[in-house]
Amino acid sequence: MKVGQEVKVFRLRDRVSSAIAEKLGKVGIIEDYKITDGNGVGFVVKFQDKSTTWFFEDELKPVS
């Protein structure tokens, strides 16, 4: 995945706040990369409502 790519949140790995849980099934654009705690790279995703949050790669799927 790369910056500028459109992605869909299809699963959540951990327990999250209700605000983040609401992003499940939503489509957004990758804005940046995030270095995680040693388990890999995450992606900062911006949604249509202008909110941003980060997800692990296995929580996102590219939108065709």
C-alpha cells in the first residue's frame, strides 16, 4: 500500500474506542506511514469527515 491509495477498513485487530470502531467498513485515503512498536508499519488514513487515524496493514484492504 502507498500514500494516496484508497483503502477500506475491513477489520480491527484490538479493542478500540467507539470513534475508531465507527470507521469499520469506511473508505479513506492513506496520508502517511506510521512506525509501530516493532511489529511493522501502520498507515494513517484520512476519511471523508476529515478525521484521521492509523491502522495496521492487515486491517485495511485496497479499494479498486
